[in-house]
Amino acid sequence: MSYLDETLTPGEVIHYRTGLHWSVLIWPVVIALVLVSSAVALFIVGAAAGPVAVIGALICLALAALFLLVGVLRRSSIEIAVTNHRVLIKTGIAARKTIELLLGKVESIGVEQSLAGRMAGFGRVVIRGTGGTYEVFDRIAHPLEFRRRVQERLHPSPADAPARQGMA
């Protein structure tokens, strides 16, 4: 069970959930591919060079797996959600940092996107709270949708409000 699901209060519902964009995996994958290519080359040379090349190839494969694992863990370690009461952000696995900002305390949410970010669907989200809270999160997937969902919770449309028929 995720941290966000564990910390919901009674009656609290998650309306939107996001995390890091898949682009954070690009460099770990590139490095892993280089290491795997090196391992293949060392295995080929290893037949003639002896056990030292094979050991080097195994080390390259282990490092490639490590880089991929770190990238996947980094991506999965960030949880971001908008509930009907607050904005929750959790980063980290072993050491955890959480930000839980009540919707009424959200002052502004800024989104910064480069051209590549606009094309791929990621950006930087800056959340400012009334108590001086200022948090920046890079490479967030679908940042405009995240901002829209927070704004919907801050200023619900009349269609979202429960019908008050029969009340005088």
C-alpha cells in the first residue's frame, strides 16, 4: 500500500494522482545500455583474453542493473496526489520527506515547462503555501493536469456541489 493511501483521513478521497515522468529513466537506461554493450564486448574478448575479461563483463552487467534499479526506485519514490482536503507529496524511500498542504492554505501553483517538457508532458511544479511553504518538484508528469485538479478542488464548479433541493 502506498504512503498516500495509508495517510488518508476518514472521508478523504484521492481525486488525482501523479508522479515523476518516465523521462527520468532516460539517463539510467543510456548508461545501462553502454554498460551492457561493454559487457558483450568483454564476453567476446573474454574467450581469448581469459577470466579477467569475463569478470569485467560481469561487473559491467551488475552496474547496468544497479543503474536501472536506482532510476526505477527514484521514479517510484515520489507520490503526488490531490484529495478533497489537501495536496500530498511524498519523496524518498529510506529517508522520507512529506508535504501535506491543506487546500485552503494553497496560495499558488506554478508550472514551468521547456519545449521538450511540453512535447513529452512533464514540467516543474512550484507550490506556494500561505505559511511560507515553497516547494519545487522537477520532472512531474502532467503538471498542467495536476494544477487544474488542485484548482478544481479550490474552486469547485456549481455542477460539483451537491443539490440542495427541498431545503428551505
